Amino acid sequence: MSSDLIREDRHVAQARDVCLRLLAARARSRAELERKLADKGYDEAVRTEVLDRLVAVGLLNDQQFAHDWVRQQHSRSGKVGAALAHGLRAHGVAEEDAQAAMEQLDPEQREGRARELVQRKLGRSSDSVDPSDQRLVGRLVGMLARRGYDSGLALRVVRSELAVLSAG
């Protein structure tokens, strides 16, 4: 075997080990691993070989990564819509995989999570809440908007939660 083949095999093994260490820490997209390997100086042929092999054995799957990431971000921070799309783009997930992953959140889930976020925010100061306070409404709608909720849903949820709070 020539020394070039041995050197290439060693580079492939090292690149594979880098990827496996990164994947052991947390799930990653193919683009993230591609960037990490490029930053470490691995050439394109080595990167492609390693990443294709990880896909083939099921350790790397952008569709599953996107699905899990959307579910986790929605559950943990209440993100939806544009906020999720932005995050998936930052991870290098293809548009069709991102869209499919975001479609797993149905409208009832989104509205329910928006209500939870508003209730949690209001729970800290519910005794001093004035439902007609437009600054409060604006802050709550803004909080939901930053998480990707559309303004119509955000306003409807905020008004509804403030009405419940003032009636109770």
C-alpha cells in the first residue's frame, strides 16, 4: 500500500473520530460537522467520505436532527415559526427538512405553549396586573413575537389570558 493511501486512511479515521466525539456530546447536522472538519483542515474528499459513511450507518440524519431540534426548542423555550426556521438555517438544515420538522407542531400545540408562556410571565406579578395596560400587552406580545409567534395569535392569547386573570 502506498504511503498516500495510508496517510489518507489515517486522515479519514481521525476525521471520523472528531465527528463521533462531537456527536457523542449532542446531535448535529451534516453541515455543522462539515464546518467543524473544514475548520480542522480536512480536505473535501475526506469530509465527504466520513460524512457519507455516518449517514449510511444512521449516525447522521438531518431530517431526524431537525425533527428533534424543533420539538426540543418548542418544549424548552416555546419557539415556533420564524424563530425555529432561523435556528435550523443556522444549523445548516436544508429548507425542505426544516419545513417538514416545523409542520409537526399543530396550531393547538402552538397556542397552548403561547398560553403557558404568557401565564408564566404573568404568574410572577398577577396581583398587580391591569388588563387594560397597553404597555403590558405590548411587552407580552413582543415576548411571543421574539419566539416566532404571529402577531394575531400572540395578541389573541395575551388578551384572553389577561381577561381570565382580571375575571379571577
